[in-house]
Amino acid sequence: MIGFGGDYNPEQWLDDKNILEEDIRRFHEMGVNTVSVNIFSWSFLEPEEGKYDFTFLSSLLDRLYEEGISVNLATPSGARPKWLSDKYPEVLRVREDRRRMIFGERHNHCYTSPVYREKVRAINEKLSEAFGHHKAVIAWHISNEYGGECHCPLCQDAFHRWLEKRYESIDELNRRWNNAFWSHIYDSFDSIESPSSIGEGQNPALSLEWKRFVTHQTIDFMNEEIKAVRKYSDLPVTTNMMYNYTGLDYSRFADCLDFISWDNYPAWGTGFDGDDVLVAADNAMEHDYFRAMKNKPFILMESCPEATNWQPLSHLKRPGVMEAESLEAVAHGADGALFFQMRHGRGGFEKFHGALLDTSGRETRTIKEASELGKKLELLSDVKGSVNKPRIAIINDTQSRWAMEGAAGPRNKGLHYRDNLRRVYLGIRRCGFDVDVIDSDHDFSSYRMLVAPMLYMFRKGVMERMRNFASQGGVLVVTYWSGVVDDYDSIYPGRTPYGLSDLLGLCRAEIDALQDGVENSVEPVLGNTLGINRSYTSSILSEIPEVYDAEPILIYGNDFYKGIPAVTRKGSVYYIGSMMNEDFYSDFFSSVASAEGLEPIMKTLPRGVFVSERIKDGKSYIFMQNFSAHDVVIRSETFEGKIIIGEGNTIRPYGTIVIER
Ligand code: GLA
Ligand code: ZN
């Protein structure tokens, strides 16, 4: 069974016992099989320090079990009770400007504080003891959306100890951080302060190391939470991660979790200038990132069945969009498509946030659509456990992005990293391939093609692994602004992209930043071996390479670098020098795929149609979805196999076809 349901916070209506029964009736009507509870329940579980009361939670779990509904049981560390910070102010976060926060909101605790760790450990152990073997509970939902950072004295001290372990001496740190610049030499680890708007905000290596430390400290905190629930229970653990969140390097979390889960709130109809094909591509890319972390099915832990209440515009989901969004997650490897939230609260910050059930008790459009979705997910039961096995990977490396976006450099008004990444991604998807989106430390060996768009930082070993990949017959695509700096954001001496200029047959000479809206033309070179014969445009950043030994495929059409190659090929190593318009990427990758003998799931798709394939026990499940505004007719030979979802060979907008082979 594919998980279907979502966050359920019934502590908000304890005074009305009928609501739970009414909700359960509706859960069955919609086909709901899983809920996540206890996420923000700490005050109810431990109303006074050390006095636990699990009566409600216990009866809730029993009731859900009777009804055959499974539970992701959360640890409640995402929001703490007031008594905790009143009594122990050290648990309150200190902001980067060194002001300590006061009680309020959530997700704002010091992850270093021994008191906070102790209180969380204590309640987690109690929960584990009480419910770690409860028949309703299928997984531990560890905390909620870890994020943010604390600059308190405890965190400063932990930062120092962490640095001390990483460097042989303070001289070594000064050298790697280039602290001779502005003569900002530190004389001891203890004298280092975390980045601050009232202090050091312009030391790139310090900023990077601080971010690494924040990731380390958050994972350390999470591991303590996991250890506590593991005391009496060996149920799988996960934590719900966020969309395109760069406050943490999520890739480092994967090894500590049994399965990955994440929360997705796409802005259908309004994001990316209302272009839902880009919204769909953006979601898909994020799913592919989270799936690739463990090469295993993940869970879409939260999404919104209706409009959210926190986006700039609470644009209603059009009929069919909720279903398309949920099935898209499944298409990309999710074994669960859950929502935030099951029922609207009557008050509080999120009272206007969408939910499956509202306060009117009516048979709403949402309930009707959710019931249809529930049936489709039921039909997809066999898909559970299958995985996508892409032969192409795109590198999306958080640490490199930290460094690149943190460096005062070629385009401080916006590097358009994510935009470029999405164009590359959509280009490959339009050629009908599944894709993994990976960190640069991820193993490359299962792929035929590796694409490194704007991989500014080559961390230790990355270049060697890329060379190895290419020497084993892999197809390597490297773009502009790659291989510029090392782990500490120091420029690599010699020709760049670091260590690859012989493979590429070129090196970076200059990089030009273009004003927003300004484009250069890019022209095909007659008779190029990729057979590309259309012109394109480039924008944002244009690298000007010095080419010694590569075939020019396209050249810049204007400006003083007119005639200089913008796209090159040397054997199976390709270079893209600028951010091209969207169509370039589908043409380029389809030419490269045929030149290199890569077979897609389905050949050349109309814009907006996405195809992916999940594989299990010799069976393959092909998902086709249409995110364009028009009906799309799929060639009939595509339909070999058993149709699980869909009728006929036309996919309506936001429609889905699933075939089993
Ligand atoms: C996040 C949180 C939820 C809720 C939703 C609202 O994903 O995890 O608790 O606040 O946002 O969209
Ligand atoms: Zn702190």
C-alpha cells in the first residue's frame, strides 16, 4: 500500500470528542491509511517538567489501530513547552546578531544546549518505551523540519572544538582560510566567532566552515534523538526535510536515516511566472534529489491538498492538481504521498492552511478529489518498493552552492544557479530519461552520463572521481563556473576547471556577467559531430574559454567574444559555457544521447510530458504525466503492457498514465 494521509494534530480539538470519530469516518471515505501524529504535542505529553501524561496519545493510537490506520509517531522536539525555556533560558536560540530570542514560534532551539538535549532525550525515551512496539506505529518521525542556527556561547564553544579537530593547528586554519587577507589572523581556536552581521561576514572560509558545523551539530542532535527512540524500539526512522533548503547539507543526513522524507509545497499556477511545466520539473528534480540520497523509495511527508496560507498568493489548486502532485511523487520514487494536514485547525497561525478536512463538515471538492486519489493510490499498491534506476546523474552539491552563492564574484545580483540546474534537468527529462540528482560525494559508478552544472567547488577527490568516471567510458558534461575553488573556497592554482582542462581540451579564460534580460546569440558550427543546427541564446553568465583541443559545437554570436566556442566536445567530454535558453538543453542532450548510445524510456517528449520508470522484481512501472495546458496524445506502441491508471492514449492536463511491464 502506498502511504496516504498526513499530519494530524487532534490536540487542538480535545474538547470535542466527536471530531475524532467524524475524522475517522472521513479517513475511510478517502482511503487514508497513514497519519503522522505527536509532532507538536510536547505540552500535552509533559505538562510539567518530569510529569508525563500519555493518556490522550495512547487512546489515539489505540483508536487508529482499531481502524487500521498506521502512524508515523513524531518526537515532539520541533516546538517546546513554555516551562522549558522559562526555567532553562539556555535552550533559546541566539541569533547571528547575538540577541537571545524569547519564547514563541517553533523550530528555534539551541541544538547544543545540554539541557535541551537532555529534555528531548528523556521524552523520546519515554515515548519509545510506551509506543515503540505499538501496533499502529510504523515509523519514527524525528522532530520536524530541522533548520536554522544558534550562535550562543555553547554553540561557539562547540564550533571551536569542532574546528580544533579538523585542523592540526591554528596556523593551518589561517593558511587554509587565507586569513592573511586583511591580516585577520586568529591566534587561537577559542578566539573565532561565528559569522555575524555585527562582526565577520566577509570571510568565505569561515562562513563555509560555520555552515558545515551547523549541519554537523544538527545531525549530532538528531542522532541523539534517534538513539533515544532506539532504546526500546527498532522501527525505521526518518526526518522530514524541506524544499531547496540550503541551511543544512541534507546529503549528510542520509546515512543516519532509514528512509528519506520531505515536504513539498509547489506554487502551481503562480511559481515561475505561472509556468506549471517548470513547477513540475522543479518538484521532479527535488524528488530525484531525495530519492537518490539512498537509492531507495522515499516518503512525501507533507504537501498541501488545497492552498497554503504562507505563500505570497493562496492560489487554489485547480481540479486534478492535487492528484497530479501526489502521483508525481510516486512516479519519482515515493512510497507515500502524505499531506499537511488532515484537518484545519480553528485558530492559530495556520488556520487558513489547506487540509483534507475542513471545519464545515461538508462534502468538499477536496474530499471528493482526495477520494479519487485514494483509489488511484490503491491501484498502485504493487509499485511500493520499486525504484527508479537512472543512468544519468546531475550534480547538485549544497556545499558548492554555499561557497558559490556566498562568494562576492561575477554576479552578485543573482547567479541563477537553481534556474540553470532546472533547465539542464528539464532538458534531460524532455529526452525521456530518468535522472538522479546527487551530491558530488555520491558514487558515480552506476551512471553512464554525469552532468556537473556550475559545480563551483570541487571538493577533495571529486576531480579524480570525475576523471575516473570519464576514463571508464562515462559521458561527462561540465558547464561554466565549475572547478573554480577547493573545500575552503580558495581558487585552484593553474588552469581551471581544476584538473579537467586536458579532458575538456580547454580552460576558463574569462567570465562575463550579463545584465538581466540581455542575451547573446549562440550559433551552431557547420558540420559539428552532434548534428546541432539551430541557434540559441545565452544569458546571465558567459564563460570565455581558451580552447586548445576540443571540437567547437556552438560559438558565441555577438560581443567581443563572437566566434569563441560556447559549447564544445572532446570525445565523450562536453562543455557548456553559458546559461542557454531552455530549448538548447533538450536538443543538446538528445544529440549527446544518440551520439553516446543512451536509450531513453521514451523518445523525445512534448514539453510538459514527464516519463519515469520504477523497477522491481523484473517488473517495470512506467509513469507518464502531462503538466502542459493541452491534451497530449501518446503513441500507441508505448502502451505495451498492462494499463494500471489511465484510459486511452490521450493524457489530459495534469493527467497520469501508469503502465506495468
Ligand atoms: C511545514 C511544517 C508544517 C506546516 C507546514 C505548512 O512543512 O512542517 O508543520 O507548518 O509547513 O505548510
Ligand atoms: Zn546555541
